[in-house]
Amino acid sequence: MSAVSRVSPAQAEEIARRHYGVDGSAERLSAEFDDAFRLVAGDSSWFVKVGLADGAACAASTAVSFQTAVLLHLAEAAPGLPVQRVVPALDGRPEVSVAGNGHHRLVRMTSWLDGELLSRADNSPELRRDLGATLAKLSVALRRFSHPGALRTHRWDLQHLDRLRGPLADLPGDGVLPEVAAALGTAVPSGVRAGLEDYLDRFESVLRPRLAAVPVQVIHTDFHGENLLCDGARITGILDFGDALTGPVAMDVAVAACYQLGRGPDVLGSALDVVAGYHGVDPLAEADLELIAGFLVGRVAARIILSQWHAMREPSNQGYLLRRTPQAIELFAALRLLTPEDIVGRLRAVLSA
Ligand SMILES: Nc1ncnc2c1ncn2[C@@H]1O[C@H](COP(=O)(O)OP(=O)(O)O)[C@@H](O)[C@H]1O
Ligand SMILES: [Mg+2]
């Protein structure tokens, strides 16, 4: 965190009492930037997110932040989708602005969704297909949604993968931190940096020019196992629209598929279950395939580069930031054994199955 101090559970309880009329006890949830809490009162639970509000959002008290607007839209447009419902404050507003510790913070309370984090659950082909189908329903529901806040970008925006060149150049040696190399043991692949540079070159020459012609809409961009809840057989919760932005649907499919790579004998097979599930609900076109293939490898590259780059800047949080980096390096090495055409061919076979 920067100079902004954290909101304590006691402060979150006070906010809930004062602005929502809920007298409960707050338990901190792990969150990357914002403060997030589970608030429990009797048999009921809520989710409380306390984010940083920029000056403009505070000044325009009627402006609803992008994330909240997404949730409000989905409640109307796709009531069957398992997303958190916004709980209005006592004054009827979907967000409240609070001043504390010298900063303005934007607070949103939502329903608590039941389920187990997908990252902790047993994974199966059926569950992966349901994950893809759930993402497809979300894409369809967001297709006609617009909001001024949706025109944003951030570090994980794969449409601007060329921006990873700077962070890659900052990494030492072959692009693998000593801690990550130690976790990989004797299995450290060679030529990691060269492979990543190769990928970024290909992105700029082949994929980037295609992006200009592709339709875009609001996409989630962070469909991984720590942002999804499940009951073992089905996805029961879609969490965390904090990284949503405007981009091609292919990027969302690729991110979701990326986190399911390597769960079977061949590196791609389990990720293709996600694509099959998606295609069954919102049919993909031939033109999407090259982008999905490119973004799939691109997200793995981004995971390798950004997790290590952040870990260099925040050594106290290295364990958390690097928890999946060794696996990403192994996946990247396995994907490099395939040509882009191989990957597109496997995707095409899913579409025609
Ligand atoms: N409605 C909810 N039901 C259950 N767990 C939730 C809910 N909302 C958030 N969580 C838990 O809180 C964590 C952090 O919330 P999230 O919105 O993903 O914030 P971050 O941007 O920090 O990842 C999630 O990974 C999940 O474990
Ligand atoms: Mg999250």
C-alpha cells in the first residue's frame, strides 16, 4: 500500500452501522489494493469493499463508479447470473463516500455469495465447461452496457502487452528471480527471457495490428480461481470486477482459459474445456481464434513478468505475489513447444466439435 492507511475492521463496522444500519462484526478479506471485509450479523453476511475514491468521484456525488454500475446493470440485465447484489445505503445510494484518515474512501456493500473459491475446489471438465458458459453469459449481458469509466486500461490489459518490455528489462538475469528458480529446482527452463521477448515481438507484429478491427465491449479480464466461487459442479459466484475494462471478448476467454492450462496430460486440453463451454453459449468466430491463442500465451507471459516485477518492488509480499510464478514459467515453456498455428488448430477443433 502507498501512504493511504488501511481501514480497520472496527472502522468498517462503524461504516456499516452508520450508513447501512447493519450492526455486525467485520473480518478482513485478502485484497490487493482496497480494503475488503466480510460483515456478519446473526445468520446473514455481507461483503463490504472500501476503495480509494478519486477527487472527481467525491465531487460528483451522483456519479456511480464503474464497478458499481456493472453490478447494477447485471442485476437488471441478467438476474440469473451469480454476481453480488449492491445493497443500498440508508440514504438509498449504491455507494457512500466516507472521509477517514485524511482520505476520501468509496464504500460499497453487496450481498455475500455462498460457495468455495474455485482455486481451492476439485477441478473437473464439467466445472471448466460451466466456467466457460458462465463467462459467455456474462459477455452477452455486458454487450450493450456502457459507462464512461469503462474506457480505462491497467497493467494487466493484454491489448497493450508491449508495455511489458520495460518490466521485463528490469528483471535480472534470464528473467527468473532467484526465489522462483529455487522453487523450480532443476526444472528451470533456459531461455526464458528470449522466449518472452520473442512473444512480445510477435504480439507487436501480428496481433496488435489486428486489434484495431475487432469489436470491443466491457469485459471482466480477471476470471481466475480466486475470483470465482463454485459448489463442486457449477460456478456459483463471479467476484471482483475491479479489473474490468473495454476490450475484445477473445481477451476474456483467453484469461479464463489461461488459469485452467496444464491440468491434464497435454498442456492445452483443460483450457480448451473453458473455450468449449464458452462457445456453446456465445459462439466464437474463426476471427477470434488467433487472438485467443495470442492472449492465452500473452497472459502467461504477463503473469511471469508482472508477478516478479511487483515482487521486486514489494519484497515483504513476495510469497503471495510469486505463488503461481513457477507454474507460469513451466506453462510458458510447454506452450513454446507448440506453434501459434498448433494452438489455433486445437481451438478450431473445439469450435467444430
Ligand atoms: N460475495 C462474496 N462472497 C464470498 N467471498 C467473497 C465475496 N466477495 C469477495 N469475496 C472474497 O474476498 C476476496 C477479495 O475480494 P475481491 O473482490 O476479489 O477483491 P480484490 O480486488 O482484492 O481481489 C475474494 O477473492 C474472495 O475470496
Ligand atoms: Mg480478486
